[in-house]
Amino acid sequence: MSSSSKSSKKGGGGGVCQSSRQMKSKSGGGGGGMSKGNPVTEEELLKKDRITPDDVLRLTRATEEYLCSPEANIYNIDFVRFKLRDLDSGAVLFEVAKPENYSQDNEGTDFEADPNAGRFVRYQFTPQFLKLKTVGATVEFTIGDLEVKKFRMIERHYFRDRLLKSFDFEFGYLIPQTRNTMEHIYEFPEISKDDMHEMIENPYDTRSDSFYFVDDVLIMHNKADYSYSDSLEA
């Protein structure tokens, strides 16, 4: 498992400083990806002042609530583009981007109406998606005025209350006021025909939590659910 990253920042003379990295991801699947500690519930974590990577690795099911508020993102990390592609065929499976002139200030009324707007994605794929072996996820994001130390994402996928796969990407240090592009390479576990049938027949029972940490403290939490049915359902 690996991911590649690139960051850029305009220098005082108008130039651009760039860096690229290759990094390995720790992952666990088929019930793996669990911390050595005892299992923990979502309710227990919601009572904590600080949530750490070890905490979320002890969860045994997808969360119902968000484990941190949008205000926890004091680093102003803003995701502006996301693309999924099949590495074998090169086909783009999903892509979304914010407009070029988009600003976080534009969220205004929508954010006030729903403070969790933008933290949830509903994916609609065909059954063929479940047969893919490796998928690349490219994410582009900007950083605010604060430096970001030990940036880490833990993403956990569940079908109903069973952990399918846990991915763990460590990005390290990120420079303030930069635009960063990273691609994570997901290697999916083998899915039995029976499980595949159940996942196709029960759209949106497959869910994921994406937890983002800076210096081992949770600062962002996004959610998604998935349909693998041939029919599009709202």
C-alpha cells in the first residue's frame, strides 16, 4: 500500500517550491486494523476532550455521529478536488471539484443551516466496483496559516457492523499556505460471492469513516455510504 504526494507554495519571488514523497500505508483488512486495546464505543469517545488514532482504531462499527466539530479544523485544511480511478484500466470512477473561485467564505448560509455540510458523501457504483483490486484516490487540498505536523488519515470501511478494511496513511509535515495533491492507493480485500450479493442487495449498508489527525489529535471527521446496485437510488 502506498501513496504519493506533492505540495506547492508560491515563494516571495513568484517562484513555486515543490516537494514529492512516496509513503507506505499501514492497513488491516478482513477484521484487521484493530488497536491492541479493548474495543471502544462511539458514546465513550464523544465524552473525551481529545480523540487519538488509537481510539478510533478500537471502534468496531461505523459511527452515527461526528466525533469532532467543524471548528476542530483550526488548520483550515480544505479539500478542493477528489478523484477515484481504477489503476488497472485507468478509468475514472468518480470525480468532484470545487469551482476555481471557491472560498470557504462562500459556505455562509449553507454552513449555518447545516454545520456538517460537506462532511458526508453518498457514492453510487455498479456491482463491478466490488471486483476491482486496486483503486487510486487523488485528493487536492489547501492548508491555512498554521503548519501541520504528523498529518494522518485513518479510513475504516464497514458492511453493517463488520469491519471490511482499515486504511492508515501518514503524510507527515505540511507547509502552511500550500496546495497539496496526494494519491492513496487502495488495495481492496477479496470479497466472497455471498458477501458481494449482500452488499449489492443492501445499498448504503456499506459505510465508512474518515478520520484526520494532526499531531495525534482528531481535527476532521468525514463520512460516506455506498451503493453497488445497478439502479440509482436517492
